[in-house]
Amino acid sequence: MQLTLWTYEGPPHIGAMRIAASMTDLHYVLHSPQGDTYADLLFTMIGRSRKRPPVTYTTFQARDLGGDTAQLFQDSVNNAYQRFQPKAMIVGASCTAELIQDDPGGLARALTLPIPVIALELPSYQKKENWGASETFYHIVRGLVAVDKSISAQQYQENRSASKQEGQKPTCNILGPTALGFRNRDDVQEIAGLLESMGIEVRVVAPLNASVSDLAKIPAADFNVSLYPEISQLTCTWLNKTFGQPFTKTIPIGTKATKAFVREVAQLASLDPEAILAAQEERARWYAKSVDSTYLTDKRVFIFGDGSHAIAAAKVAAEEIGFKVVGLGTYSREFAREVREAAKSYDVEALITDDYLEVEQKVAELSPDLVLGTQMERHIAKRLGVPCAVISAPVHVQDFPARYSPQMGFEGANVLFDTWIHPLMMGLEEHLIMMFRDDFEFSAKAAPSHLGHSAAVKENLHSPAPQSNEAAPVVSHTLVNAETFSGTEPAKLWDAEAEKELGKIPFFVRGKARRNTEKFAVEHGISHITIETLYDAKAHYGR
């Protein structure tokens, strides 16, 4: 564990919390020391939940270690059951309590409570949050779903088909959405609406807003929609092997993927997808092909997030908007193989890491026009002066909006287009302000325009125009090709006048101009970049 660094994922018991906080009548008793009790902060402050998470802590202290912590845990389980009256309970230990080895599962079972009690064994020092959420969901489903071992998966499937009445709709479950998931609430609404418009009945959505009794109904559906593989893939695989329930493989992020998802679902439900596909108004696709978006073509984009969102975002960026993917990575080591395969199609090497400093180094090295990532990459991009949009957890409070803002489905494709394009479009406004920064309206003494004509503005109107036409200083970034300039220090590579001229170029293409100029200088043996070099490079690459 890297305790000195911010992390993309918490320990696995945070994943278990997410499952417990997603459901309506499940309770989690966590054996943990005082100081590990931060669930309220995660779910009510960051996730904007309207209720406190159903988590009870033993909160043992240092002085308790010399006594009976096992009895303390059993008392906590008993008290939680008496107070909250859940329909089922999960028990486990935090990373610190794991070292005590009190066996929460055995201790809870010894109490013989009149509800199912599911023990979790989540190795805190080897695994992380998404893995913990996946394991927890899997063990809950296995613990609550009745299985007749005398019946094979094929027989289960045949029984479902035989019991269907004439004219009955195909049925499915949506599995994977959780509390603290990135836009999970809105994705579920979008995809459920899409499935219902196809004539498919959604039986259970789990674990988000599901009850214990809902989970027991999962095997009755014809198939499962695996919406977030990081959480649902393990459970869907078990349901397929045990009950013969097929599950979807396509993640419906972007117009093309949503169409592929509709066709996949239609095949599983024995339906014709063409009517649904023909009825969709593809605003995002039309805007991406419009003349207003042509200047976005070949913008260099770096993408990082959980496995499924990163892969989907790269596909949308490259195939639907016309960006050039220059970097792709994930912190989800369980999906490293899939991300590496995806990276090959863009001729880039996948970055598999959970160290945000490595990600920052890569972004600085690539100097992309846009970063698509998590809240970590939001901070990285801000420090480096690069536009950014968030596409994946981990996220902060601003990524749990009050408005409807899905990432999946046809409406999700519209949201993606707006979210990714706006940081680049805003560059036009900033460039205009930069161009006219010497005008009196844009001087440092001028009041904001929305505050009206203040005294400062009137005073400025009568003041003499600024004598200096010198451009504002340009933030200097690490030069990619610095080592090729015969050991010259990066700050001395560019002549002051050339740096000033570079500052007149719109910032959203300035990085490309800088890279091209440096590349031109290297190829022509130039060790000091002047204005002439800048324009020679422009002419060279403009042919």
C-alpha cells in the first residue's frame, strides 16, 4: 500500500460499503478501529445520499486491544440487528482490524441471528475497492439466491422458456450500478428506458436500490445486462454457469456502442432492433460531423480511468468525434489485458498504474490537447494548463449533479459530446480575451462587465492607454525535445521574442505549434529558436 499518495481506489471494505449503501435493507457491520469511520463523509457529503449509509463500526480503541475485541464485535452485531432490523447482514474487517484476526464471520454466525449473515474475506493489503465491491455483490447473490444443484444450467434455461406465457415480454436484470458510481443513477434510468422502449421488461436493478428479496428474483429473468463489468462481471458469470442466463458484453457508451448494445440485446430477446434504431435522433453524431466541429479533428487526447470507461471513451473519441488517442490507461489492474488490447488499436502503449504521479508524468510528456480522466486527472490537467473532462470514478461532489446527466445510451452520447467539446470550445473565448488584453476593458483595473460601469472603469476610461504592448508571460512547459538541443537549458531554448510570438497563438493549438517548432529545430540542427524559426516551422508543416 502507498500510504503517502492519493489513490484511485480505497481498500476493499470501501467496495463492500458501496454495495451495502446501494441496497435498501442490507446492513454492514465492520470490525474497525476508531478513525476508519468515514462512510458518512463518502456517501452523504461526496455522493450526496439523502440517508446515512447502513454501516455499523465496532470502533475499538488502543486500550481495547488488551481485552476481548471478539466480544466487542459480537455486541456490535447484536446491537445493529436490534436497532436497524435488516433483512440480511454482511460482516467483515477493515485493513487495520484484519491484523487482529478475530474472524468476524465465525463470530457473527455464532450469534444465530434470524436473518442471513454473509461473511466477507477481503484481503486489504492485496486488493482494492472495485474488487471488494465485485466480491461483495457476488457473495451476497450467492448467499441469497436459492440453487437446486440437481438441475443443470441448461435445464434452468429450458424451464424459463417453458413457463413463459403467450405474448409475455422478454425479461432482464440490470446488474452493476452502485452508490458512489460515476453517473450510475442516470445511466440506469437511460438504459432501463431504452430496454422498455424495445419491449423488454426490467425485473431487477441491483445492487442500486435493490432489496434482499429482489436479489432472490434474479434467476427468473431471461438474461442479464452487465452495465459495469468491474462490479457485475463475476456475478453475471456465475449466474450464467448456474442458471444458464446469458449476459451482455457491450458497454453502451457512445452512439456506435449503444447501437451495438441494442442489437446484442435484441438478439438475446429475439426481437427486431431496427425500429428502435431508426427512431433515435443522433444529435451528437450530427454535431460531430458539422462544420463547427471540423477544427476538433485530430485533437490529441489522453484517456485514463477504470477499465470499461477508459476503453469506451477511447472508442468514442477516435471513431465518433475524430480525436487522436495519444494515451490510454487504467488503474483497474483486473482489466489490464482488455485495456492493453484496446491500446494496440490506437498504436499506443497502455499505462497500467494506480500512481497518479506516473499519470501526471505521462500527461506532461505527451502534452495532449485534452485529458479525459478521473478527478485526479482533473487536478493534473489544471496544473499543466490542459483542458479536461471527467469520464470515470473516482469523482468528487461536482460529478453527482442534480440534473439528469447519463453517460450511457443515446442521450449519454449527447452528454459526452457536450462535456468533452466544451473545454475546447471555451478556448476560443479565452483566446479572444487574450488578444484584446491591452484594451482598457480588459485591463486589470477594469471591473467585471456584469457589475456595470464602476468607478474603476470610468477612471480607466480617462487614463492614458498602456504604453507597453508586451504580451503577458507565457507559462513555460517542459520541452519534450529539450535533451536534443545539445544540453541547452529548457528556459534558454526559446528566444524571448519567439516565446512572445508563440503566446499570440490560441492556447488550444499552442502546444502543437511548440512541438512542431521544436521538432523542426531538431531536424535542422537549430539550437536556439527565434521568430524566424517559428515561422519557418509553420511554413514547413503548412505545406
